[in-house]
Amino acid sequence: MRHRTDPPFGIRFATPFLRSPAAGAKRLALVLVAAASAAGTASAQAPAAVESFGAWTLYADLPAKSVCFIAATAADSTPKPASGEASVLYISAWPREGVKSELSAKVTGRLKKGSDASVTVGTASFRLFGKDDRAFVDDPTRELKLIDAMKKGTKAVVRSELERGGAVTDTYALDGFAQALQALAKICP
């Protein structure tokens, strides 16, 4: 299964996102616009915040709709990242490539080689494979089951092991997730 680099443009997320999901979403939107401008990307191609749903924010590169995604920053991380970055959980859509809901997690450092990450929602646990500082579901059927569990759950817990820093646990609030996912499907079919 082919995976894209997590949007947007490899931006790193700073500690202020951990303070409040709503404030974090606004700061994230500003970072996206600034990064796109700095990269010389036309504003029509830069993913921008479209709408927020609880802890989740929908981004799209309107009007092109070549990439759309919903994202949430970790509400809590243990241990706190020394780098000052926040982990981010994404559901991305790449309409031109037929991808409607690819889940990925961006962690705060390189994942330890040979180790897998996991996501737990309620009593269900799902294995992720790692590549650099990203983790993905390796099977589309399991990916759909994970997304379905997230729609019904209250929190998602991502556990990973970094090359430096050991085990990390990132917790994401799922309030607004189902609504954000519906909006993603509507805006980027």
C-alpha cells in the first residue's frame, strides 16, 4: 500500500497545540498558511482550515481538492516531548488517487527500527507500521475498522517507541471526529 507524506508539507507542530484543541486548530491553520506562503505555493493549493469539529479540524486545498485531511494534535503525551513538538493524528484523502481515508500518526521523533506502533480505541487495538516519524495501518480493512472504532470512541491512544526517548503514549480526543470525517467525505469525495 502506497502512503503519502503526511500533509501539510512536512510541517512540524510546536508545543502550544497541546494546550487547547480549539486554540491549537487556529494556530495550526496559521502555520499552514505561513508554510505554504514561505514555500511559494499558490494560495489555491495550500491546505487551509475549512471547519473545526471538537478536537478535529478539516483542511483542504480549495478549490483544487487534490488533498484534504482532518487532523488533531495529541491532548496528552507521556513523556512530554523534549523537542517541543506535538504528535498529530490524520485522516487524509487524496481524491485524484482514489484515497478516501488514510490514517496516519506523526510522532515526535524517529520510530525505533523494527518496532510497530499501536492505536487503542476502547478495547480494540490496531497495529501500525512505522516509517521515519510516521505510522500507518498496513491493511485497508483494518484501517476501516479502526476508523469505525474512532467514530464510536471517546479517545484514541497511540503507543510507539522512538529511536531516542523510549516508549511514548499520545492520547487524542475523539470529540467531533465523526462529524469531521463526514465533512471530509463531503468536501473531498
